[in-house]
Amino acid sequence: MATGAFFNSLGYRFYVKAGTTASTNPTASTGMTEVLSLTNAGIQGTSQTQEVQDYGSTLGFTASLVTTQAYTIPCEMNLNLNDAGYAVLKNAALNAAGGTTVEWYRESPEMSSTGSPEYHSGVAFVTDFSESIAAGNVATVSFTLSGYGAYTWSAETNA
């Protein structure tokens, strides 16, 4: 099976571009580099809440208030030194302390032949970058995209 065939066989496409903390969430993959060797890139969101007293009512009900939201994208890919997306990600990981981020854009499979597919996009630091090169196994890379701000979601549209 070709490198990256697992992720691509599901119809997902993942693009990256070097960015900074001043970057904005991309709205299209134009000018970005596709990461060809991905085997996983699922978004994991978290929210933190705080219990607060609602004094706007006469009974003073307790309510949960969302105080922060964050996301991470744990990624895995087959090591392919010729994959231009790998080079963008590794460079961002090596230079994260200097404020280097990646702009990312994940396109989901289109469920109909008309319209446009769902996409998610954002700006993130590349953290936890590690390579696994063991005899008898496929060399792999794992890393985490740690969100910088909120990510964007656009639902699939049908014409």
C-alpha cells in the first residue's frame, strides 16, 4: 500500500503552511503543502468550566460557565523524507520556541457530488515531535498540533 494510503483512502486531505502567532485560520488549501504520509489526524477539543452562582434570578441557581476552550490534533505519519509536508512540520517543531506555527487545513471527504466538502482549519504549534525507527517496522513520525486560538469549521454544503 502506498505511503499515506490509509488516510487518503478515507477521502481526507491535510495541508500545512509555515506560519507565526500572527497567522489567521486558512479558508482554502491554496498555496499550502499537502501532507501525503498521514495515517491519523483527528481533532480533540476540550473545554474547561467553572461553577458560578447566577444572581440574575431570585433563587440564585448554580450554572456552569465555559472559561477556556482548546484543541489538539495528535498526528501520525509514515516517515517519508521526500514529503514536503513532513519538512514543513519538522521545521515548525524545531522552531516552535521562536514562535513558528503551522497554518493547517483538513478537508473531509465530500458526501455528495455537488457542493463543497466540510473543512476544519487553524493555527497550531507542532509539539511532541518524535520518530520511531525500529528494525522490521515501518519508520513513523508522531507529533501533536497544539491549537493557537480557536479552529474554524465549515459544514459541507450541497448544491
